[in-house]
Amino acid sequence: MEQKLLFFDIDGTLITEGAGVLPESTREAIRLAQDSGHLLFVNTGRTRTSLPQKITELGFDGYVCGCGTQIFLKEEELLHARLTNNLCCQVVKTVREYGIPALYEAADAVYFDYQIPDKENQAKKIEDIFGIRGKDIEEIFQDEQKVYDKLLLILKSTGKSKELKGYLSQYFECIDRGNFMYEVIQKGYSKATGIHFLCEYMGKTLEDCYSFGDSENDRAMLEAVPNSIAMGNAQESIKNTCAYVTEDVENHGIYKAMKHFGLI
């Protein structure tokens, strides 16, 4: 088989949600696919600093991070779409006015606004998920060189949340991740734009690409390529989008899908 480009979501795709278990069959499938000459990329909403060590140790050929806003081939940075410090500060001030806890994700750090009461301890929960300690968003105000790339916040069904979402939608796309969690990404960027960028850079076509995912923030990359694979644990709306539905993460879904398509 000619060289293909494979793109993988992390949570719910390469590893299980919550516990973050990486099946040994997934590790083996990645090794076999690379041995066959294919190039494998993580395609994630996480920024580079939030990538789990168990993922980076697998030796991927590159990373599409922050929903397409930062792209690496090996360790070479090919793209980094940066917001201005002025816009970053403006957004923080506005979110602060609404009193809604948010995670501000940068390439090298994650920030919290500790001036906002976190009654439901969301910051601690998010820190546990990412496995890193958050920094104080005040650093963005104090250093004009510092910016973040995207946001993650809880927007419950209230008038205030609707207003804030409307404000953010001027500059960002707000992706509903379920349970009132929204991933707020720069307009014009997505997991799909990351695939398009690498296709052009590598001289490949979309027919040469395979994408693996399970949730709404994977929709763009799954709809972008004809060879789209939904995990067995994926949302039904995502399964209906894809060309093929494999097994759950823990039931060797990645390995079985690669076998099905003759990638290994």
C-alpha cells in the first residue's frame, strides 16, 4: 500500500475517557502502521503542553494541536496561529464580567482566572484531566508577549451564558462538547484545516488520509476525509458521519480498524 496519513483524536480514541487507558493493541497498531511506511499524527483539541506523556512516547510523526492552530512535523513547528495579546486580555475581562470559570489554553501553559469563584471546583477537575498545574491568567495582562490559543468553559443554559456565547462567537467557534462544556477555538481553524495543511505540505490528497475519532470536536476532521473511522464508544451522531465504525477503545478498536483498511 502507498504511504497514507493517519490522524487520531486522543481522549476516547487512542485512550479511554477518564482513566486514560492506552490498550497494548493500539500501541502495536501504531508501530505496525509506521513500519509499513505510513505517517501517523495526533489531531487533538489539546494544546502541545497538555499532551499526555503516554501519547508523546508513542513516537508519532507529528501533531495537530489546539484544533488546527499549531502543527508539528516531528519537532518542527510548521504553523502556529496566534491571537493578539490585546484580544486575549479583552476576552478574559469579558468572561470575568460574566463570572464563568474558564480554562485558557496556550501552547506552553494553561491558565485559570483565580478572581472568579470556582464553586464547583472545575479548575481542579480540568487540571486532573490534563495532568498539569494551571497558571494565573494575570500573567497574560503582565506580559504582552504571552497569549493563549483557545478556551474551554462551562456555559449552562442561562441568559448570561447565551450572551457570552454570542460575544465569543465574534472571534471564535464554540463547539458543544456536552454537559455544558464548550471548546472555544479560533475561527478558520479546526482539526480539518490541520489535515488540509499537512496534505498540501506532504503532497498528499484527502483520499490518502484516514481519521479516527469519537466526539463532536472530531466532526470536522471526520467529515473532511472519505476514510473516516468512528470508535465503537463514539456518539451516535459521529458514527452516522463516518465511513466505518470500529470497536470501543478498550476492545482493540484502533487495531481492528487498521486491519479492516489494510493499513497493517
